[in-house]
Amino acid sequence: MSRSKPAVYAKMDPAHLFDGLFVPMNGVKREMCSDGVLRRPRLLVGMRDFGGIQVGFQGFEQLGAGDQSLLLAIAYQLGTDGLLISSSRTQGKGPTSMDLWDRMGLKSENAPDKPIGAKKTTLHSLLIDAGYNPNKGTAKIKESLNRLANAQVREKAAGWDRRSNLISTVFKDSGETYVAANPRLTKAIFEGQHVKISLFERNQLTSEVSKILHAWLCSNIRQGKSLGNGSGVKIDTLLPHVWGRNALNDDRRRVSNKRAQLRDALAEIDAELKGLHMGYGWVVDQTSSGIVQVSRPKDLPMIEAGAAGYSAPSEVQSAQEADAARNWWDSGYRQESYFRMYNVKMPAEYTIRKCPPKRPKA
């Protein structure tokens, strides 16, 4: 079923934003494996207590910012019109549900029975919601889906233990694509504790560091609040939240380079996101004392919110309307792709931009 509106936000389990689960991959050396293929280093995030449950992650390859963008896109789509599959309901159900359940790799010792969220989707729509150009092929997204499907989350509490893959996928010969999320992420999306990450905001950012940092900031700053309860934090405090817990253990040159990348990412977040929300977006202040202060806007961008906080176009009906809308909308393939994929039209009152229109009511 086609959708007519661009992605707004994903509901994400906070544990799926643990330090080191997703890190910038630019400059990371690949390792030659026994099968003769160059691969990323292995993923390992040690068990941490979260709400009385020990949670950890491991996988054949380290996950990067692109993988995080794809997981967020999956979470968004599941939260929009996903379905639930439980172990008891797969018996006698369709083969696709059975395949998704089997490929989730669930291994449980006395763990409570929890469903997995699943939906039918397309690789093109996932690329769009993840903020990528859908016209550059699907090879990269298939590689990313494979990395996510080969990463594992483990939950352990008194009396029970559960392991599963982060996601499972089924590709049909007809071209149909089905995805499912692990039980922990499914619970966050449908009913449990979660943090909201605006995909509209994220897709304005370009660097790996700024995307991962933005996700962490969303998980640690309440809407309308500031980092450190207004006191801010030191720049080195943020490094492990982007590169993992060993970020400060590198040599001085590499740590200095990471600090520089982090400062650039903070500047990008400030420059690209401050103009959202009618000019009351994210605010970043990097003080001369080395303290970083970050304030998060009170509200998420509306589903119609454009880069300047105005109403976005919907349902293009003519080439002239599409051109007028495209002139108004921000340039760049990320924004233009919304026209192609969501068949959008600019309302007549917004086609002439002599003065900004009033922001529509939510």
C-alpha cells in the first residue's frame, strides 16, 4: 500500500542507541575474512543494565550510521502500519510470517513470549525514509539489511534469557520485500518505553557523526529541554556516545581528529536544524571553555513541516505545480525524492512565495 506523506519520526528503543552499536565507518579499516571478503570489524557491545534487564549486542560486522538510518526507517514504517506476529499465531498462518519468525533466530530460556512487528514494504520506500537517493540502486541497502539481520540483541533478567537478530527479512521473486523487528524493538514501537527521533531532522544532516550524535541527543534530551539540565557537557563527554566507549583510548592524533569531527557535527546540527520549527529548532552553543550546550525544540516537525517550518507540498497533479513546489522546497535529492515517491502537490496558496504563509495548525 503506497503512502502519501514523508517520514516524521521513529519510535526507538533506548537500548538500541547504546554507545558503540552504531559508529562512524569513515576511515575504519576492513579486515580480510577467511572467505576472502573484506569486512568491517566485529560488533560487540557488552551487557548493560537497562531497567533491571541486562542488554547487549554482537554481530559479524560493526554497524554504521547508514545502518542506523535504515533501522530507524524500519521502525518508522512499523509504527505507521505494521502488524504483530507471535509464536502461537504463526502456526497455520502464511509462509511469509513463518519465514520472518524463523529468520529472527529467536532463542529463549524461560523468556516471556513476545511478538515481532512486521510489514510489507519496498526497498525504494526504505531508502526514502532513511534519507537516501532511491535512484542509485538497491545494492547498498541490501548489504545494510544483511548486516542488521546478522547482528544480535541479547536480553537477560532473573530467570530468563533471550537472543534474537535485530531484524529479519524476506525477499520475494515478485519483488515484494517484508521486514520484521526483534521483540524488544517491537515493544518500544507499539507499546513500551521509547524515544522519538525525527527522520525529517535527521535527513537534513549529511555526515555520519552528526546523524549518530543527533540520535543520541534525541535519546538523552527531553523535548523542550537542554543537555545536562542546562549545564551542558564537555566535548570529550560526547565522544564515546558517537565512537563507543573506547573513543578516548586512541592516540592523541586520532582523539584530536574525533574532537574536530564532533565540533563540525555540532555546527551542522545547529546550522541545519535551527531553522526548523518556525526558527525555534535545535540550538547549539560551543563555548570557549570547552562546554557544549544543546537545546532541543519542544515539538517535533509536523508531518507537513518543510525546511522553513511551512507546509510541505502534497499530491502533484501537473508539471507546472511540481516545478513551483520544487522551487519552494529545499534543493537536493533527499527533498526532491519526496515528490517522486509520494506524488505530492503544492497547495495553491503556497505556489507563490512572495511572503511566507501562516503555519498550518497541527
